[in-house]
Amino acid sequence: MATIFSHPAVPISLFFLFGKKKIPLLLASFGILFSILPDFDVVAFKFGIPYESDWGHRGFTHSILFALGMSFLVAFFRTKLKTSWAIIFLFLFISAISHGILDAMTTGGLGVGFLIPWTSERYFFEYRPIRVSPISPKNFFTERGWVVIQSELLFIWLPAVLISTIGILTRKFLGRKE
């Protein structure tokens, strides 16, 4: 998996790309939460649910259905988010599904259950440049953890900063104030 530190790069970069008029700060905060929410499935280990189960790590909470359902739920009850239903839904869906996409670009694990509950098959992308992160914090603060951070800086954060910069510069040159 990518680390909990890097999953928020997607909603953060989209916030800067489109600006706070399109994506209010509260919605951006929800996006950050949605980008890490799928990894709450690690509690399944505490209940004896195996990794490869549909309810295990990288299972249902990493699926397209989960991202759609959670995004729809928040968009439906959008009273304080101060933007359109479509923007809320799309931003949250992209934030949530980006988690599985990044995980499918890692070098380890059993793949991502994008299509659960229709199939239990797990998927990886052909292009997998992100080093898989250890799940245990104890194992993260090691040389291996540093290798993971380096791959995330290069393949997640660098593109996120470039996307953010494009948005900021575009608004600046078009004279749109935020």
C-alpha cells in the first residue's frame, strides 16, 4: 500500500488545481479523509479476517462500489459543503478511488478488489513504481520505510505538486482571485 501520508496528495492537488471557490476547504478536508478511509480495513486483522477476504485489507473498502456509495452519501447530505452536488460527488469519488489506484501501483500485497462484490479478484496495474509500505509502524521507521517514502515523493507527491502549481498559475494568469 502507499502510506497514509501520501494518499491525501490526490485531494490536496485537486484542491489547489481547482481552487477554493470550486472546492471549499471543508470539502477538501472530506476529500483527505476519503483518501485514507479505505485503509480502515486493517482493523479486519484484529477480528481474524484474512487479508485475502473480500472484507480484508484492500478488499471492499478499496472497491469502486465503496467509493461510489460513500461519495453519494455525503453528497446527498451536503448542507454545509457550499458547492454543487456534482462537484461534491465527483471530488469525493476521485479522492476515495484514488486510494485503490495508488495501491494498485505498489510493488506488493495481493492486489486491490476494485470490483468487489461482483468479483473477488484482486488487481494490480502493469506500471507499479511505488514501493509497498509496511503496515506496522515499527517496520515503517526503517531503511525500507525510507525507500517507500522516496518512491512516494517521486511518483505521488512530485506529480501532485506539478498539478497544484498548474492550477495556481492558471488562476493567477487568468486573473481569478481566491
